[in-house]
Amino acid sequence: MEGDTLQKAIDALVPLVTRYGLQILGALLILILGKILSGIVGKVVERTMVKSKADPSLIGFAKSMASIAVMVFAVIAALAKFGIQTTSFVAVMGAAGFAIGLALQGSLGNFAAGVLMLVFKPIKVGDLVETNGYTGHVTDIGIFVTTLSTLDNRKIIVPNAAVTGSAINNINGNGVRRVDLVAGISYGDDMRKAKEVLSRVLAEHPKVLADPAPTVAVSELGDSSVNLVVRPWCNADDYWDVYFDVTQSMKEELEAAGLSIPFPQRDVHLFQTSANPS
């Protein structure tokens, strides 16, 4: 009796195994091949972007997206082995994606802005930028946010959409900067001598560039001084060194040359009047 029951169970399972077993094996094979192919595609994308010297953050993102896309196609193909209508499945996924997109509209905006920054590179890690009311060095450009380190070492995290949605002042993006300084001398001083002294100060500073050539010129006849603009050029990373050093050297060298640096003064005259006799 038990043998008959076991035989009936085997007879009932054989068609099921024959029918669905091959489908299961086929689906597993598709998933395994999809996994292998996703790794291969990811590596190909990575190698291609490395050769084109793309941004490291963009390389990792593109590699992940390519691998995920291959796996999605593999899963859909595996489901098709069981007779599931993949068109309906894709439609459901599309509707779900649309709903998620509406819910995450702000995050997707930051995501799109991050991709644009990684592709077009208006800024890069290490740049000193002013954007969205903040000034600092770019320490990281992520998919959703950009991280700045301010000059007083504060960490500022700015959404990417806010960065691309406002003007970006890439302060050292060109690699070379001009330092704008002003030196004042008295009206009785020799202007040509002052220009020679200031030109020598710039020529002797090791971080002032010879090309572009610095400028020393009379810019204004002020109320109490003749003002000369002093405009050296330097590498962006040397800006503050040049600014502070040249400012100090200008005062020291002008005074050593016998030239005076005027400052606002006020003369007060006191008059004494005799009292009229009554």
C-alpha cells in the first residue's frame, strides 16, 4: 500500500520536475551568466573611462550603473522562463519608478546635478570656490552633495543642485591669480623712485611670476597721498604668501628709501581773542 502511494507521488512529481525543473535550471543559468556578464561589462566601462581620464567618482558610478543594468535584463529574462509576462513586469517597474521619482524629486535633482558636475567639471577636488554663499576648498564631489572645507576649517555640505543652480566662482580654477595692492606716498615724494622701489620688491620675491608681468602704476591722486597700484601675479596656491609678504616689504622698502607713507591727519588751530572791556 505504501509502495503504491510512493509510486503515485513519484508519478505525479515526474511531470512537474520535467516541466519546471528545466525552467528553473534555465533561469539559474541566465542569472549566473548575467552576474558574470555584469562584472565583465563593469570592468570594460571602468577601463574605458580610466583611459579617457574621467573623474574617479564618475568612473565608480558608471561602472555600478552598467553592472546593475545587465543584472536587471538578466532578471527579466529569468522571469520570462517561467512564462511571466515581462511586458507587464516592465510596466509595473516603470510606474513604480515614476512614483519613486516624484517622491524623491529633490534627491534626483541633486543626482542629475552631480552627474553634470562630474562630466563637465566646472569644479574639481582641490579648487577654491565660492558658491551658494560659501567659500572653501572642494574636498569631495559626490553623486548628491559637494563637500567644502572653509578657510577656517569648517566642513560645509552643499546639495549639488544648489551648486549648479547658482553662480560658481572658481577662485583658483585658472591656476594663476593676480594680487591687488595699493601703496600711498606723499605728494612731495618722487613717484619714479617709488615705482622703482616697488618694482624691485616684486622682482625679488621668489613667488611672484615674471610672466604675466606685474604692474606698478599711479592710479589716483588722493586727498592726502599719491596712490600706486601694485599688481603681481602668482600661482593660486601662493596667493596669501605673496599678499602678506609684499605688503610688509612695500612698507619696509619705501621707508628705507626715504619715502613716506602718509596717513590722514588733522591740524587744529587755536586762536585766543582778547576780551572786550565793558
